Amino acid sequence: MHHPVEIVEVAPRDGFQSIAAPIPTKAKIEIIEGLIDAGLRRLEIGSFVSPRAVPQMADMPDIARHFRSDSRARLSVLVPNAKGAEMAMTHGLREIVYVFSVSEAHNQNNVRQSVQQSIDGLANVVSAISNEPDFRLRVDLATAFDCPFDGAVPFDAVRAAIERVTDLAPACEIALCDTTGRATPFAVQERMRAVQRLAVPPSCTWAFHGHDTYGMGVANAFAAYQAGIGVLDVAAAGLGGCPFAPGATGNTATEDLVYAFLNSGISTGIDLVSLLLVADRIAAIPDAKVASHLRNVPRAAMQERMRQP
Amino acid sequence: MHHPVEIVEVAPRDGFQSIAAPIPTKAKIEIIEGLIDAGLRRLEIGSFVSPRAVPQMADMPDIARHFRSDSRARLSVLVPNAKGAEMAMTHGLREIVYVFSVSEAHNQNNVRQSVQQSIDGLANVVSAISNEPDFRLRVDLATAFDCPFDGAVPFDAVRAAIERVTDLAPACEIALCDTTGRATPFAVQERMRAVQRLAVPPSCTWAFHGHDTYGMGVANAFAAYQAGIGVLDVAAAGLGGCPFAPGATGNTATEDLVYAFLNSGISTGIDLVSLLLVADRIAAIPDAKVASHLRNVPRAAMQERMRQP
């Protein structure tokens, strides 16, 4: 009856970039190690971006080197262009994420490009990885529901973006991102069902990326799952947010979503006790803005719950 | 496609009783008035209980008197026994709520009675209201998913409780209450579907009462709605909790759930801007423990969202 779920941890990328003060490379690596040890099997571990533009990611080569021969989990990095994709390949990564926004206004604010320029950039990225066997591409469609500048994003705009993406990359995972956290579970369910009805190549798959700013985090992920989506993005401790989406204070907390799947008959493979210890460590990073429910529950009360059949 | 939703506001009962310091009667009345003005059409406005046991409800007669001829909304009160039911009728109420727990341990801690004693008490309440035409009874089944003392509550225990209730009161609304907030959306959806398959009198109807302690508040209410349940309990500002359920810090916030239904095609009839002003007032009550997402979002960002079609 239930389809499998893949929890994608984005705190080391979407989360760490939201913290202005530098995080020691050693701490980043230990946190990623802790997340893998807790059972996470897909993680975005950072970005190959210009250190001038995003100084928080300047140590990306060192982190990539540490995890180079690690086969425990699927590790990906965000890349803004073909150069980033080359860097990812050079450093032994087998999976990259490319982001652009469905809405012009947010794309301009987020990556200083028009949507068309971003699609041209995607073509260059696809070209850069085209000779690399078994290399995975994910495309994150930011503002796939709602834009902080333009408001509601029409489904036609999402469909048009998906058509452009699948023309260039028939075998990619496309994530619809609720960048602002303003989408409701009804909207998520409807839109995630709608994209699955589109005529896309059979090797194109789907994901949902949500935020908990409006308290819809778990509800929206559950709605996406109910709509048939198995790949769900979260960030341990609820770390994250988008600097160009006012009020978007945090990704949905990994621990909250993992809790939602407890005793559901659907295995996440993640140990909640271990995960919470890593989430505590993330929350202790200076200037970290976190938003988790489970971390605020007395641990004893929760562990009793986790022992239940 | 969608069935209607009835949002039931319980802050003046489940919420106010959680605040130790006395709240002036005038403030309580103004808050209830504010909630009705915001569009709430069902509210639990307090309890007819012993002022010695629950001093916070000692002004219940004054509050009942104020709203005696108010026909704008369905107003109910919680009663622990037949005497409370008589008080409610004397004061012009047309609707009462009777609570007991499915689990023995929580019922003993909450109302100092065995489940059997509580069911006998329900028989007395039913008898007290039996000659009153068009008088409504709701039965809240506390710990219908999980007990703070006994852990997971088996469905057989819930079914047995429902059978006892419907034997005594064929025409009542039965609320399954996630008292601890530990239920997950999968569990809520499964159990709310299961109760609707039980052989109960056709005049028996269903409701869901949830808490947001574990971050499942909106997700669980959405899951209940998806399972066909139209009556959902919430408390403005997320005020509430159960003194005998450790870690149960707050009801699901009315504003968060109302937000979830925005633009869904399902009308709650509630104006979010007005509701948030009342939630702000509730949050300002000394010692109020609140838990709302929407109240933490910059109001300007949210109002932009609320203007969307």
C-alpha cells in the first residue's frame, strides 16, 4: 500500500549557507558523518560556488575530499554552472543539484539571472556531465508554489519550467520547492499530483522540498507523500532558510519528518535518537537559526514513544 | 470533491484551564467575543466544574450569562458529571462536552476515576439531558491514540469505548483526542478511517482533537480531514495542554490550521487577520504557554499571502 520514502538531508548545504559566521571544516565533516551514522542515505553536503559569492562554502574541496571514497550514502553538491559541475566531478562527486526559480523576480534575486539565462546554464551543466556515466542530476525548481515577490506561482509556469528541464535532461530528478514555506498541504497535494500527470520522459522523477515557516512543514511533506512523492527534503534541527525569501526561516526539521513516519510501516532507515544528537550539535553552532519541534520535547517522554511497537 | 470543515475553538476551555493565574472574566468574554467576530462558529467556552478542583473556571456562570442569548455561534461547555450538565442547561447552554480517557492510567490521573466510573457518569449525564430537546452532546475520548503512562493505545480499546458511548448516547459527536500530541499523520489517518467503518448509529458523528507538541498538529488535522473528518479542534495561539500529559504543551493553533485551508476551496469562514489579533491577545495573558507558527511570521509577509486569490 505504501511506497518507499527517501529522506534527503540538506542542512549541510541549504542550512550551513544561512549561517554568516564561518563553521570550521572539521565541525562540518563531523556533522555530515553524524548524519550518515544516524542513517541518512541522501545528503546535500555543500555547494561548489564562488568563494567570493558564498564564503561559507569555500572549504567545499576539503569536504569533498574527505567523503571521496565514501559509499555509505548518496552525496550531492549544489552547482551554479558548468564550472561547478566540473569541480564536482574532479572531486569525485557522482551527483549534483542545479537550482533556478520558476518566478523571474526570485531568480533575479537569488542567482542574479533571468530564468532563460538559468536554463541556458542548465544546458551547459548537462553538457559538462554528458560523458560521465552513472552521474546523477537533480534540478530544484525554487518558488514552485509561491514567490516572495510575485505571490502565487501559476501551475503553467511550473509546467513550462519542467518542459524546459526535461528537454535538456530527460533523466533527472525534479524537486518542486516551497521556498517561502507558504504552500498549504492542499496546494502541495494538488500540484505534486499534477506534475506526475505531465508527459515527461519515464526516467524523470520527482521530489518535494519544504519549509516549516508557516507550520506546514510536516503537513506539506505528508501531503506530497500521499500524492505519491517518495523523495522529501529536510534539514536536521530545521536549519536553513533563504536569504532572499523574507520570513523563510527554516527547512522542515529532519527529526520532525522522521517522527511522522514512525510506526507507519514505511521505513526511513533513520535512528531518531542518533539524529537528535546531531541536530543538537547543529543547533549549537553560533548564529544557527533552527526550528524543530522534537528537540523541544523532553527527551525522556519522546524516547518512551520511540520504544513503542 | 472536498467535504466541509468545522473548526472548533477550544482555547477558552482547554487553553484557559492551563493557566494558573486567574484571568479576569471581562478578558475571557472579550476574547470569546473576538473569536466569534473572527468567524469561529463552534467554541468550547469553559467548564461547569467544581471551582475548588478547577478555580480557573469559577466564573463560568458569568460567562454563560453573557452569551446566553447569543445565536452567532454554537457554544459548548465541558461538564464532568450530571450536576455540570444541569448547570449548563440552567445557564442556557445547548451543548455540552463530556471527557474520559480510553486508557485507565490517564483517566485515573485526569479525572480520578476508572473508565467504568466515567462511563457510569456519562449515563447520568445522558439521563440529565434526556428531556431537553435539540440538546447536543459531544464525548471526547482522551488518549485515543497514545497514553503518557501506558504508551500506544490499541484500537480495540478505542472501539470498546465507542461502543459503550453509542449504547448510551446514539446521537452524539465523538472526538478522538491525541492528548499527548504523539500521534503521527499515518496513525491519525488510519484510525479516523477505521472508526468510520464501525457499526455505529447513523446519528453518531466524528471529530479529531490534536496537539502540536511533536510538530504533527497541522499534519494530523490534515490527515484526519483527508480521512473524511470535518470537525477539527484547535486553540487560538496554540494555547493549552494537559497538566497530566507530560510534554503536551499546546493544542494545534487555530491560525495555523485556518492557514492550511486557505485557497483550498474549503471555506472555514474565519478571517485570519482578525483571528491573529485575538491570538496575540491570548498570547499576552500572563503565564500563557502558546505555540503558533503564524504568529511568528512577519505580519506583512503573511498578509501578502492572504491577499492571494
